[in-house]
Amino acid sequence: VLHSQYIIHVARIQLFFNLSIFFLLFFLTLTELYKLTGEILGEGAYASVQTCINIYTDVSCAVKIIDKIPGHARARVFREVETFHHCQGHPNILQLIEFFEDKEKFYLVFEKINGGPLLARIQENICFSEHDAAQIMKEIASGLNFLHKKGIAHRDLKPENILCVNTDTICPIKICDFDLGSGINFTTDVSESVATPQLLTPVSCIITIIIIKLLLTQISCMCSQ
């Protein structure tokens, strides 16, 4: 009986501790957990990505700061947060760590990736070895397969939205930027223009179709080996 009472007492203490941590984290703001370094990683019309450091662990992260402006739907931000939440644990998809909100901004804290976008690597190297190209395609296909099994379509996949983890190697890579991502709904028409406008010119569409066919052929050959 005493042993059972001891176990119940320990369980109550553990529950109280867990609830205390939960409520503490729930009411904390970004600046109470992270320190902005001032380094700008990227900027857009209504958002910026900056480097921040966790005050308690000293780990560098990247925080996407989104201004609350008229015309930018609140649901759009929450959709992005929800999408990343469903993608937790996959090695080829950027990981969302935390989410904060105040009266003026939304804050999405991500793991920091130091290798830069794949587009920059393509411009630097001009061409890749067959092994590197195959590895890149394998990791992209793995990430997309994971997304599609979750019922998620990225719909704006391009070299700018693929990040290289390391500065000295092409792989591993991580898929990012789900701002245009969408849950797949097979009962609706998904033929509307949702991709980057520059990629929708007639010539670009033809080139994109050719590239997709080549990539699908390469993936098929890789899978058959």
C-alpha cells in the first residue's frame, strides 16, 4: 500500500512539473527565449528571416518574422505552421522548432541551415557529378514522398526553396518555404496559378515539363537499380 501511495505521489509531482513547464513556455515571448543577432538571412514584402540564439542553450536558429498587415490572412500563417508541424522528423524537410505571436508580428523559429539555397550551388558549380545529382534527386523525392503521404502538396518547389545543410557538401538538402503549400483536395481543381509567376511563362512551362520528364526517368532508373 505504501509503495502504491509513493508511486501516486511521484506521478502527481511529475504531472505538476510538466504542467508548470507547459504554462511557462506558453506565455513566454520570443525575446524571453531567443536573442536576435541582427543578421538578416532573407527579406520579403511582408516578412524577413533573421538569425537568433536560444538564451538557454546557445543554439543558433533562424526566425521568420511576419508582419501583421491587412490582406495577409492569419489563416495563411497558421496553415504554414500546421504544415511544418505535420512534417516533423523527416531529415529532408526544414524543421519548425517554435511559434510565437504578439500584437504586431508572427514568429516562426526554424533550425538554422548554413549551406544556402541549392540555386546558389548550381550557379557556383555549373554542373554536378552524376553521383551528386542522383543523391540530390533521391533526397528531394524522399521529402516529396513524405509530404504526399501526409496529403500535402508543396506547389512551389524550385532550387531557391531547397537548402543545402552544409557549406562544404551539396547533400544533405532540406525542402523549405511552404508559404504556398496546400493540403491536397482531390475534389477541387488545382489547375489555378499557384506557383512562382516567373515560372509560368510559355517557354518556362515547356522547359519545366521537359525537366520533369527527365527527372521522372532518372528516378525510375534509380529505383530499378
